[in-house]
Amino acid sequence: MTVADAVSLGIQFGPFVIALLSLVVALVCTILRIFVNVWPTFTRLHHGLDIR
């Protein structure tokens, strides 16, 4: 694989790879946000059940 092949492949797949990476980052951020929002209520419920 020559440098020209690599450059042409990069031009072809660059936008796709960038879009895929941004999609993965957005997905991870969404999951983390949901987890951060849900975790305190979940632990509170868990401790509430333990106390009773």
C-alpha cells in the first residue's frame, strides 16, 4: 500500500470515520448522562429498601 493509496483511502473514508466517531462519542455521553441521572435515585431506593 503506497502513500497515494493511503491518502485516497483517507479522503474516501475520512468523513465516514469522523461521523462514526462523533456518533460513538454522542452515544457514550448520552449513556453517561442517563447513568448519572439514574444512579442517585437507584442507590437511594436501594438504601431505602435496606433501611426498612
